[in-house]
Amino acid sequence: MSSTAEAAPTWHGILRQAFKDQDVRLVTYVPDNVLRPLIDGCHADPFFTTFSCTREEEAVGIVTGACMAGMRGVVLMQTSGFATLPNALASLPVAFQVPVVMVVSERGTMGEFNPGQAIVCRTMRPILDSMGIEHHTMTRLDEAAFVADRTIRQAFATRWPACLIISPLLSGGRK
Amino acid sequence: MTETTGNLHVMNRAALTKRLVAGLKNREAVIGGIGNSNWDLWGAGQRPENFYMLGSMGLAAPIAFGVAIAQPARRVFALEGDGSLLMQLGCLSTIAAQAPKNLAIIVWDNGIYQITGGQSTPAAQARTDIVAIARASGIASAAWAADEAEFDVLVARALTTDGPHVIGVKIDNEPGRNQTDRDPIRFRESFMRAMAEPV
Ligand SMILES: Cc1ncc(C[n+]2csc(CCOP(=O)(O)OP(=O)(O)O)c2C)c(N)n1
């Protein structure tokens, strides 16, 4: 439908289309360099209400409230931001079963230069698993649309948070 | 409305929550903050438009903001403790930047973390003015309620004029009077059903 479909597909164009297809209109984020084209694309598209938040927890609160009031939303963040979230996730969208969709740009792996990021990265999947939050790591462009669409669809169908992890294999990582 | 903390009457959370809820006539949403804010909201009479959180300290205002974005026609209140707001001060800038017209945040300022043993907050020790923080964050309609009558005036303003609004209230150290049930699925379902009703 949009120009994204005709131009060479990109991971961020595919994600943006998956948000649209699932009527995810609220895009909150704490900035990340790898996510820039996705953030810029959402800002530029009037379908979305897009704004930055000061903390990832805050964004989870906002998206939870919006979702309960009928507007679906997503939180974009990087790995270190995800690591600030366990209490907020456990006590709010998981406990109340509200489908907050998260997109995490994965730092700390595949050639990371920052030791802190590398350690934080190892906490992410155990935290998600411990709360039963389904997560999928997106590594391939040819699978990206399927993984994104199905993950978001299932989150809303089953009323449970979900997390898409954008691997450097897909995004190219931090240059 | 009162700009400074110099001459504020110390009020009571349970009594003011009752006053607030009694004045809600248009299915306004009310998001209670952790612990006492929730408990006194519960005690003021359960309405399906109330949302009672669990342990997500500091997220009453962000949750309310999310509701306000999703439903611009509905007025939305957050009831938040001073300690809780201190944990998430950045949300005041986020809210100021987006400027939701239908959002009001009421801050119950007892100067302590009452529910965890009454320890004083760093803000109380430093005489931090929370309403001044809100104003400096870009929320122009931020004021202290000097007494019950002024609280009523500020709530009326929040119900009838464009926000976002912040209302600061100095309260005593009484604990919340009525504990909520702890039934998140039921709360979420009834809140969502209520939000699906037109205003
Ligand atoms: C992230 C987080 N840290 C600490 C706690 C423990 N805790 C629960 S309520 C509370 C104090 C709340 O203080 P305030 O918002 O001022 O309300 P009051 O108890 O004074 O009414 C604390 C520290 C928590 N639930 N979550």
C-alpha cells in the first residue's frame, strides 16, 4: 500500500507496516541509534502518535494506560533500557494482562565494544522468560514481516506483553 | 490557587478523595497510585472508571496520560503520592511536551513514604517544592491547594479548562483507610469495559 511496499524492503519499514496492520498507533520510545530509521519513520507518518519518554518504565505505563482505553501502543528501546523494566512489567502489564508490545534493539552482542552493554544484554532473555513474555529475535529480512506480524497479533489475541528483539544481524548494529 | 508552600492547610487524603470522586459526573477516569492513594480511592466508593495499580510505584501519572491520549474526550485524573512522583519526575516533562488537555495529576504530599514506615522523603528534607517542579517542567497550570475550598476550585478548573493540570495538596500522615482487593484481572476488565463506554 505505501511506498515502503514498493521500495526495497527494510526491517524498519516492515516493522512500521506490522504496527499499522495491527492498528498499533501509539509509538513511545527512549532513543537508540539503531532504531533511528524506525523512530524517524514513525514520526514522519501521521498514522502514528510518536514521542520520546524519559524512562522506559514511563513508556510502559503510558502504553498500558492507552491500551486499556482502546489505543494500541508499542515501546521502542535498547537493551540497557529493557534492563530497567522488570518491576514495571511484572506489576503492571503482566499482572494485569495488558498487551504492551516492546521492540528492543539488541546491543551487547556480535562485536560489542562496551563491556557494560555486553553484561546487560545477557540479562534480557532470562528476564523475559521468567515472566513468560514471548520474545522473538529478528535476524533475517525475509522472515521479518512474518515474525513481527504474528508476534504482535498474538500479543493482542492472548492479552499478554510481547517483545521483538532486533538483532544486529538484521539491523547491521551500531556502526 | 496558591503558588508557594508558605501558608498551606494540612488536609486529609481520604476526605479529599471523597470530595473529588463526589464531583465526577462524566465517567472521568481516575488512576490511583501505589498503596494509600489507591486505598483511599477504593474507600471513596468503587467505580469502574477507577484503576487500582499494584507495585508499579510512580506510574499513576504515566498510566493516566496514556488513557488521556487514547480518549481525548474523557477527563482523566492521576492520584499520586509525593514519594511516587519523585521516582518518575521525568514524566512531568513528557506530559508537558505532549500537553494533553484532559489530564490532571493530584499529588498527595505528606513528605513521607507513609506506607513503608513513614521515612521522610529527600524532597521534604530539602524543602523541594513539587508544584514548582511541575511548573518548571512546563506545566503552567500547576498550583497548591491552600485549603479544601481551593481544592474544590482547582478540581473544577481541571474538569472545565484545558490542561494538563497539577494540583498539589499537603496532607497529614494518616494511612489509607480501606485496602483494595488485589485482583488485577478483574480491575483491568472492569476498567476496560468502562473505558469502552462513551463519555
Ligand atoms: C520501584 C519500587 N520501589 C519501592 C517500592 C516500595 N514502596 C511501596 S510504596 C512506597 C512508598 C510510597 O510513598 P508515597 O508515594 O509518598 O505514598 P505514601 O505511602 O506516603 O502515601 C515504597 C517505597 C515499590 N513498590 N516499588
